[in-house]
Amino acid sequence: MKIFLFVALCLWLRRFIYQTTTSLHIFQLEGYRNLRFLKCAIKHPISLLDTISLVAFPFLFFLSFFSEDAFCILWSLLGIFLFVRCKKKEAKKPLVWTARAKRLLGMTLLTGALLISVSFFSLILLFIISQLLLQFSALNIAIANILILPVEKLICQRYIGMAKKRLKAINPKVIGITGSYGKTSTKHILAHILSRKYKVLATPESYNTLMGICKVINNDLLPEHEIFIVEMGAYKKGDIKELCDLVRPEIGILTKIGIQHLERFGSIEKIAATKFELIDTLPEDGIAILNSNCEYCQTLQPKVKTIKYGGQEKGIKVSAEGSSFSVYDKQFQTSLLGSHNIQNISLAIPCAMELKMTLEEIKEAVFSLPQIPHRLQLIKRPNAIIIDDAYNSNPVGVKEALSVLSQFSGRKVLVTPGMIELGQKEYEENRLFGEEAAKTCNFVILVGKKRTKAIADGLLNAGFSKDNLFVVKSLDEARDRLSQIRGDVILFENDLPDNYDE
């Protein structure tokens, strides 16, 4: 009996670590925020293996009253079955073993070990607690996060203090960029332009949170850097002000206000108020650069003396090879696709001019702009052209992506899981997405059944052929289907992170 009990506990431990690290991964994707994480955990459907465990639970529980030997044998057999059938899914964005993630895992394992240790005097209690720890791994992580929160706050304050001290010592000119969308692209564009004249550091990828920016300052900001470009993201009102208190930007660029992340904020007014925090915290002699095409930006009345407007480009011509346009009566050319990328460039131009770059210098830099990964990135393959727009789609972006797709000839294919975080407007916006796609695409592959129903409804309502519409479970299945369709131009629009997979 002891041997089977030992086997059962070893297999349980393996499953417990697997469940806990899986939950920790989702928790990290949700920014270590308990409420958002628990909402996400509730939305995720229970797996087949967990269902088997729950069905077996009452049977094994009652069996323990009659025969401890039979109970231990069946418990170990259940553990073996779960061990054999358990296959770890490959993550799109793997768990990053940061110091915080390691501390949180340690606290979760410690609390689990304490609960198991106090239940060893009773076989039934041991079984109950072990199963509860498996089934409620998300709750375990959230509780561990609460327990370790005082330590995390002290560590955060230490890193913030170090970052402030380093910023003060190096004293670069700080440019803050925020908006509902376009901020990462604008950051890349501006950094490329300014690097022609200055030593520039920009926050990498989507490092736009307090701790992410502190990490960049403490590890990457060097005395030779003259300009520091900071992308600023937000989960709630006050987040951007917190970032501004850290880096104290002298120039603020507001790309655009839209319904992206409406689910997170609740209303467009709250989104606007949060994004405006960047402009409101600029010093009086600071420079605000706003998008003239954004109705919310037009109502903004900054306290700063200098206000510049981007989005005033003219004569836009977009082709498969790139784009051309004029700003300040100067003709520009770029390899970037899409009018929204031109808007992002037009926001960067007045900023560069304020930093004493000539229009000719800016024009040369714009001409040499590299493709931005996953943002209407053009990839030419021997048998097809790929348009990779897989990063974080929104209603404005999908229309622009479809517009770009329409300018190509041949069989056009759309691959998408749809848009997320649009709150009550999610179904309607995805339905409109489907209607627009019907005008351009020859084939559509939808990734995921439940979330993409709105797109399918829009496609079919617009008269799209049901024979050319395919619904698959994963991106791998989508690629298999693509090999059968043999499209000439393939648009990948959005790629949901692991915490949104169905």
C-alpha cells in the first residue's frame, strides 16, 4: 500500500507543478494582476483530463472508507493515466522565468507543501487537499501573489529608485509615446529617424509597463544615450501618470484614441482620460504632438506652449511595394504598407524637426525604414506573398490590412482568430470585419470556433461562399489548410496570446 501511495503522490506532484506553471504563465500574461487573471481562468474551459479527475474524485473518496489498499492502487493508476495523457502545449509567448515569477512559484509550492504536510495524518484528507490543489491552481497562484505582495512592493520601490537615480545621472531627453494603437510602430519609426543624428535608446518590443521600463533603464540606458523613447501602456487609469512620474518626458506623442482595450477600461472616455495623462504631465515648456485625424485629440487642450500635429499627410499612394506621401510640401517614400503607418510616420516627423533634424535628413531616414515585425510586414515567398499583421488587431487596423490586401492581384486568403478586448462591441466589430473581408478575400480561414462566429456571420451575410470559409482549431491546422488552398497573397491578421486561446 505504501508503494502505491508513494507512486500516487509522486505523480500528483508532477501534475501539480505542471498545473501551477501553466497558471503562472497565464498570470504573467495578465500582468500579475489577480482580478484579470481570475476572470481569464474562469473563461477557460475545463480540460478532458481535469474532467476525468473530477469524475474519479467521488468514487475514490468513497472507496477510501472501505479499502485503503484498493484506494491507493486506483489513485496511482489514475495518476499514471494523467501522466501518460498529459501533453504540454507549445506556448506562443513562453513563460519568462523572471525573478518575480520564480518567487511566486516558490511561494505557491511552499503553501501547497504546507497544506499537504498537515494532511498526512489522514489518507482521506490528504486525497481531498491534493485534488483541490490541482483543480484550483489559479486560485493558489492568486493567493500566493497576495501573500508575497509586501515583498514585491519593496523590490519594486528599490528598482524604481535605481531607475530614477540612473535617469537623473544620464539625463537623456525623454520622449513618451502612448495611444490605443500605433504606439509601438511609431516608437520604431521615430527611433530609426532620430538615430541618424543622435544616440537613441527605445524601450524594446512591447516593454511598456512600470517594471519593464525600469528594467530597460537599469540594464540598457548608457551615458552616451542622448534620447530615450518610452512606449507607455496602461491597464487602468493612473498607469501612464505613474510612468510619467518615473521618466518625466519632455515630449509626448499621442497616436490615436480608439476602442481597443474597451473591455479593460469600460468606456472610450476612460480610455481617452488615461491616454491624456501623458500630455497632462508634460512640463510647461514641453512639446505635445497629437494626431489631427483623431477626434479625441482635437478636443485636448494641453497646458504646454508648443503643440504640433501629425496626421496631416497628403497625396497618399499605397502599392504592394510601399507608400508615398507628402508632409510640409516634402515628398516622402517608404517601404511600409498602409495609411496608418504613414500616419505614424507623420507623427514622428514634427518630433524629429523639434529636435533640429532637417526635412531632408528625415526624408532619407523614412526611405530606409525597415519593415516592422508583425505589423503589415511584407514577406515574399517563392509561391506566395505573406502579409504579416499578426500583432494585436483593432477595428481600424483590420480595415487598413484588408485595404492593403485588396491592392494585390491573385487569390487572396485571410487567416484570423478575430479581435479581442472590445467589450460589448466585440461581436459587432468582428461581424463588420467579416463583411469587409467578404469584399476582398477569396478564402477565409478562421482560427477558433466560438470567438470567430461573429466574423463568420458577417461573411455569410455579405454573400461570401460557405465553401470558401474554413474554421480550424489552431494555427497549425490553418497552415495545413493553406497548403490545400494555395493562395497567392495570404494575410495573417492578429494572433491571440495564450491567455485568449479557446
